[in-house]
Amino acid sequence: MPPKRMKRKVPPGFNLRHTLEGQHGAVTKVAWSSDGKFLASPSEDCTIRVWDADNGKLQVKLEGHTSCVFNVAWSPDRRTLASSSGDNTIRIWDVEIGKLQRILRGHSDSIYSLAWSPDGHKLASGSSDKTIRLWDANTGKLHDTLRGHVESVGCVTWSPNGTLLASASSDSTIRIWDTRNGKLRWVLVGHKNIVEEVITDVLKTDTFIRSVVDHTQKREIPDNVDNNGMVASALRDLGGEIVDIQ
């Protein structure tokens, strides 16, 4: 049976539209589709549920993983959903018909992070096996394996033009990779604890990072690069880093 429904207190200024219930384990993440019409929720019960955001009804239930589903990511066109799990696999789903398209195998430990490239042709994944893998989203073939982190990789994020990938790890570093050749471009250090999230500013299209600011420290990074946007990171030591553009 689903967990017993609890009374929820709504913060002032907000109106509760729907309470989405039905999963038999903790919900590990929620992810909106690009058009805002659907919400996907992976769970410890090994399933993913896709909800209609307008009416709160269950659209489809995706089953197949054999361990906790840690993450989901929508393709840019909203037709496809990728999921990653403690069963060391990535599954690609056709959301409209609720069918499994393919299974990506290669990681040797739990997969915590997923991100589609901006053009929807590649998928990046980060794992407890300390690697990032780049996949051909259309065929499921492994494109490249990026090695360098010494602890679990909890977040991967593409640059807006798809040429660079940022990865955040429990080793307290952020690494920037060139996705065209798989080479490591920079290692951003300064955090004292796990780096849990990296984001890019999709509104900016200039050159990449000028500097990283971490409290009183400022470290210069070469500006002869071709990426775009801003990168920010969040972590458990309550610090933060912002990588900006000029």
C-alpha cells in the first residue's frame, strides 16, 4: 500500500494544486518536462511515474529497474525520458507510449546523475564508479569515458553549446571536460566538502569562465576558450562558487 497520506502545510502565498501519491518508496527527485506539462518522479520502489501537471493524474508508470531509481532527465523534445539507478544501468523510455527503448550498460556502480546534451543527441551520466560516460542517445552506444574524479560523481551539466561538460564530485572538485575529444580542461578546487550541484546560465553565449570566487579567494582561469555561460556550485560546507563571464 502507498504510504499514509500526511497533512501538508502550505506556505503563505502559495496554493496547493495537487498532491501526487502512489509510489511505495521515497521519491528521490522530481523533473519537469521542457514544456512544463509533465512531471517525472523516480523512487526507491524502482519505478518512475510521469504525472500530468495540469490535472495531477498519473500519465504512465515506468517499470524495469531492479534497484532504487536515483535520477531522471527529459530529452529536450520531451518525448524521451532517461533514468539512472542503483542497478548500474540507464534506461531510455518512450514516454508517450510508456515503453522501454533501450538499456545502457557500462557503469560498474550506482548512477546518480544524468544530463542530455542541448541537441538531444548525447547523454552524460555520472556514477559512484568515479567516471562520467558519454552516450549516443540515438543508438545507446558508449561514446567516451571521462576519468579523473577520485570519488563519486553526483552531478553533470552541459554547456549551452554542448562542447563542454561540468562534473561535480564528492572529491570536492568540479571538472570541466571537452566533450569533442574527452579531454579534461580544468579542475576547479576550493570547496571543502561534497559538491552536489553545478548549473550553467543558458542565457549567456560569450566566452567561458573568467574567475572563480570562493569567499576571500580569487583564482584566475584562462579566457581563451569557446564555451559560454555561468557556472555555479552548491555544497554542504555552505560555501559557494560562481564562475562568471565577461
